[in-house]
Amino acid sequence: MALFRHFVVSVTTNQFRVTAMRCKLKGRKLLPIAYKTVNLEAVSDEQTVVKAFRSAASKISPDPEDYVVTDIPLNEVVFRRFEVPAILVEQGKGRRKNSEALKLHVANEMGIDPSSFLVHPVSVSAAGDKRRVLMVVVKQETISRWVMNMTTGGFPEPDVLDVSPLKWFYVLDWANMDVSFILVMIDMDYTMVSIFLNKHLYNLSISLDTNLMATLGALADAFGAGEHDIFSMMQEGRVDEAVLLDVFSSTMLYEISRNVSFLVSSTPEMSTGRLEDIAPVTYIMSPWNNVGDMVIRAFERFGAFPFPNITLKRAPLLYGIPKKVPLEAYALALRGGSDFVKGQPLPA
């Protein structure tokens, strides 16, 4: 069985590509064995995604007993923070009953049928005699459809279904980060802004309108090329930095600034003092380091970041992450590997 063989398969999808990876967990080392990326068009239906799954599965050859982790499409996921009675998130005796009560609380707050969705607490913070709980809310139908697409595409039924933004926390080098900070993660489909205080996640927001695909689309129009060609050119350093700065400033800076400002203002813990004293650093992160660096330089050049006394830095990643494998799949594989060992498994 997978618990003894320690093989982890990760399957992740965005509007740009499907990526699958098979790894072997050796001690605390996660060793990639095979991976495959399959490009998608900007708009792909489910049949196209299933076809891409088949192509990826045929390359990495997953075993039915592998431990499989996947992330479901973010456009069908909701992150919400609720203030609830502390008993609803207490562990131990009565945990199942408390979980059902928490679900009913969410259903009442959102005005939805409690039988139609699942909730999963991501983070719990004290608020006097209550608790502020950051939760993921996802429809049962979405989960069933995603599992069916994966198995139809040649993968074993997943052991873990996660949501895309959370996997990035597994590749951060926490030992070399400030204890309190804001994290901006720019991915193909979305931008995530999250707030950590004493290295505890307090709040998180997602913008589907601010994403790297929009930037690639703007560059594609300027160069008369496709998004995948532009992406390759960026990775190879064949796009002039001045052009990139202009495009990033026009497609991202205002939206990122607005999202950061909104999350800070909607997080009560951030109103206890000056922001530069509470969270003095904002880390910028992307699966592709040159993107993060470009966003930082664009902010520095145009002075658009809403909090001028905050230091902008590239988010540090764990030492030893394989350089030639797709980071989105490796991050998700680390998420799967963490179920086998106490604490975060180290990269190969």
C-alpha cells in the first residue's frame, strides 16, 4: 500500500496547463521520479482537461496504490472568515457534532443549503470568548465532478483534495522569513493576499481578475505571439525588462494594491497599531521567480504600493527544491508528503 511504499502523485490544473508529478518519499526527502505538463488553451472545457489528464497520466504512470493529491478549480471555491462560538472549533470529544454545527453556522451566514457543500477550517484565531475561523467552502457537486474527471483521465481516485493557494505555503522557507508579514502570491489563475502574524495565518483573499494569464495576454498582443510562446520567452529572458515593467504596472499593480488594502482593512487584528510595526514586510511570490522580481521592481519604479513604509521582498523558498521541475506540482506533492511525516518534509 502507499503508506508503506511512500509514492506521492500530485495533479494540479490552471487555465494555462495541467501538471502531474510522481515522487518517492525517502525518509524526509521528496524525490521527483517523473512529471508531465500539458498546455491548455486560454478557455478549455472539461473534455479538454480530461484529455490532458490522460496525456499526463500516460507519462508518469501512477500506480493504483499511490497517494494522490490534487487541487480543485479555484473558481468554484470560496474562502470566508467567520466569527463563531469557540465550542464550534474545539477538538476532542464532540468534534463531529461541533463540525456539523459549524457547517450549519456557515450555511446560515451564506444562505445556502448545508447538504450541498463541504467546509474545511484553514486557520483559527482567538477573538475574546469567540474564534475567527478562516474556512474553505466548496460544493459537493464540484468535488464529485473533479474526482470523476481525474479517474476518467487515468489517475487513481485522489486521497486528498486541496485548494490551489494553500499548496504554496509548503515551499516557503519559514526559517528565513519575518514572524509577521503579508504574502502576495501571483499565479496563472489568481492572486492571493494573505496575512501572517507570528507565522500564523490570520486572513486570506483571492482575486481571480488579477493573474499572470492577463499579463501574458497583454504581452501576446504586443508581440503578436501566443501566451505559451510569450511564457517561454519570459523564462528565457528574451523579453525586454522595460516592456515587462510597463505591462506589469498596467495589468497588476493597481489591483494588487487594492487587494492588499482591502485585506488589511478587513482584518481586525491589523488595526491594533501601525502596519509597519505589526507586519513590516510584504513578500512577493510567484511560481516563476523572475515574475516576483519584476513585480517588486515595478512597485519600486512606480511607487504604487499602498503602504510606503513596508519593505517588499521576494518570498524565500526552501533550499534544495529541484530547479527543473514545475513548482506548482512539487508544492502539491510536498502537501501530500506532509501526511506521511511529522512537520514539513524537506525537498530532495
